[in-house]
Amino acid sequence: CKAVGPSLCTGKQWYQRRVRGAYSEVLSSQKRAQDDIADVVDSTKHVTVTIIKRPQEALGLSLISSGPGSIIPTVVVSALRPASPAYNTEQLNVGNQVLEINGRSLVGLSFEAIISFVRSLLVNTKIEMLVVPASPVLVIELIRPDLKYPLGFSVKDGHITTLVRGSIGERAGVRVGHRIISINGESTVTLDHDAIAGILLSETGRLVLKTMQSQIFNLMLGMEDADFL
């Protein structure tokens, strides 16, 4: 329908066109999330970490997939065992993204292939990792001027489960597989599903979410055990 009002098209078509146009305006005002690809391309932000250990000694770190929302598919440090070789470097932290190990790029490899590769290196006494220092917490700024504009993602028990393409949430950098830990500075860690959903469904204006990967969240709360390498 190319008409400018309901007289030259059906009411439904006119309404849908108006809604799409209004939503486009909302999206244009939405601040875009910073792509993590920028940090990967900028080699000045890379850190080479050297782990010294005994032959067959465990590294003392746990790795997880960077997740479906990550622009650069690789692995992330999810836990460090105190006093371990990885911990003793004092350079690795939870949330760090690992790009290379011993000169081999991990970008694009399956999680299973990466873990198999790391296990094959445990015989070595020296392992070098190229990492991008990053916090496990992601800060997301959403702009919703009116409740009629959906955020474009769904939540279950605080965990983000689905994300609509072209939505406010996608543009802002919301990621599936993350757990919402605060909204506008108020912790949501102890809130139940209804309370978190109620906030998201009722808030307008500027919403600042802090999220982290669900696996890291569960590890920090002792709800899961780390699979240390």
C-alpha cells in the first residue's frame, strides 16, 4: 500500500505501514552496540599471556564458547582455579576472549575442536595465549519511547532466550544466552521471572541492562561446576 492515509488502502495496511514507520524512527534513535570486532581488529588491545607449567600439569582455567551473539566466534575464560598456572600469570581474567593459542587462531573453530586442541597441549611446559581483555559484564542501553514498541527479546527466569532481528534489542547488543543481572542500576539477581518480566514490560525511556553469559553467571553462583583444563 503506497497511500498516505486509510482512504486509499485498507485500515489494516495503513496501520501496519504507520507502525513500521514509527518503529524505524525508534530504531534510528537507538544507540548501536559497540561491535567486539573492533577490539579484535585493534592489535594494540591484544595481550600475549605466557603460562609456565610442569609437563601434564593442568592449566587451571575453564573455557566456554563466546556464544551465538558474539561477532567473533571463539572462546571466553569462564573460571580460574586459584594458585594454578593460569591464575599465577596475573594477566588472565574471567571474560577474557581467547583469539590464539601457541600461534593457532581459534576464531571460527568449533568449541569441541578448541577444547581438544588445548588438551593436546597439556604436555607442554609453556603455552602462549593471545587474548582480548574484557569484562564478563555487558552493558546495554535500550531506548524505548513508548510501550507500544517491543524490545524484541524474550526472557525466562532472567535468562535471554530469543532475540528478534531488526529489533531495538538486537541493535542495542542484547545477546541470547546471557543473564540479566541488573536493570537501571538495580540488581535482578534475586528477582523471579515475573518481577524481571514486569520491569521490562513496563519501563519506557532509557533502560540500562547489565548482562553476562549464563554459564559464567551460574559458575559464579555455584550453580554449575567449572570444567577446568
